[in-house]
Amino acid sequence: MKCDTTAWIKAACRLLVAACLQATTAAHASDIDVAAPLNGWRNTSGDSERYTQDVHYPAVSVSTPEGQSKFALIEGQIRNTPKKKGTSVGTLVVDGTPLPQRVEEDGKFSRPYAFPSGSNSVELRAPDGSRKRVQFYDGYSGKTQPKLRVLLAWDTDGTDLDLHVVSPDGVHTWYGDRVAPNGGALDVDVTTGYGPEIYSSAAPLKGTYLVFVNYYGSGESGSDMTVAQITIITNENTPDEKSETIRVPMRKAGELTLVKRFVVP
């Protein structure tokens, strides 16, 4: 009986390749360093957080203001990223809500985020598919909670979508007037793609809200077609939390769409 050494060698090579791929994936996961937030328990009593940030136009991405509290921040670095010119986009999953996250050439990522008290989780999914997740608990029960959040993200670079929210008192919050007298605020105007832009309110008025998305424009590298993702979260991190995500195709610059009408009881 003759031994088929060629088949044996091929099988061994396949096993070796599979093992190498597995090891590579594990190495990629360990290459993601999340500097904030950190795993574990914390108490943010006495800490000052910023719901809004200064904007320097054009705001090409969501940038972190100087002096931002470490307790209201998501930041880190993907080490050993392949050398290439320009930025890339990963995904942040914050308490179950996916958001695009721009990753710089050196692998660094950063954005402000006001977390509610209680249990929170943040997962970064890198452009290569690897991921890192952290979970923490904020024990400060007296913390100001964002009881309403409206988040806009979109799926193409080089494009500018704008979030517009009209509250029950008729106040229109948008990039030209980001902080409303009723306490609602829009965090930043992202002009070159992905977002997210976040409207939040710690004490939302009862009544009907209108959420509009405006396709402001696309640059030379922009696409005519982009898909807007709008997520509405009420009573976040409580037993009464509700979340709804709507995806709407935006076909051309200048388009203004009423995406959602909802009621805060």
C-alpha cells in the first residue's frame, strides 16, 4: 500500500494556515488599546462633563475638545495598523447603538460621549474586523442623565448630512443654533462623512418632536447616494428605555426629509 505523502502535506499546510489565521486574529484584537473608558466601577460625582463642544469650521470629524473629562470620553489607538495615507472608518457600539468612528492614519480614535449612570459598554470594531469591548458601571445616581438622544450617522465619506430637531415648543435645533433654551443641544456639525451628530436633552419637553435630515452636499470624493441612520433613544439605561433605528436613503444634495415624528409622553 502506497502512502499519499502529497495529500498529507496539503492537509498539514491547511491546518497550519488555519492556526496562523487564528493567531493573527487574536493578535489584532489585542492590538486595540481603549484608553477611555476603562473596565470596572467608577463614581463620577463632582466631575463636570460637556454635552456640547466648540466647533471650528469646517468640522471634518467629531473632535475632542481640550480638557474633556476622561469620564465623558471614548479614545484609544489601534496599534500596528497598516501604513496608508488618509483616515479609515471603524464602528463604535455604545450601549448597543452602532456609530461610525473615524480612525486616523496613526490608528488613534477619539470622541466625547456623555454616558448615563449605571452599566455601560463600549465596543470598537476596527476596519479590519477585529474588536475590543470594555464594560463599566457608574455608581453616581445623582448624575444628569440624557433622557432623550437622537443620533444621526451615514455611510459615505466626503458627504455632509445635517440633523435638525424641532421640539414641542417649536424650537429648531440645528448646526446653526446648536444649544436650545429648553436644554436640548446638538453636539457637533460633521461635514465630511459618517457622523455621528447627536442631539440630547436631560429634560425633554412632553409632546411631539420632528426629526429632519438634510443632505447638505457632497465633495469631490462624495457619492450621490448615501444612507442616513437615525437612532432615537428615550430613558436610556433605565427599565423604561426604548430605542428605534430608522434608515433612510438620501439620493442627492439639497434633499430635506422628515425622518420621524415621535411623542415624548
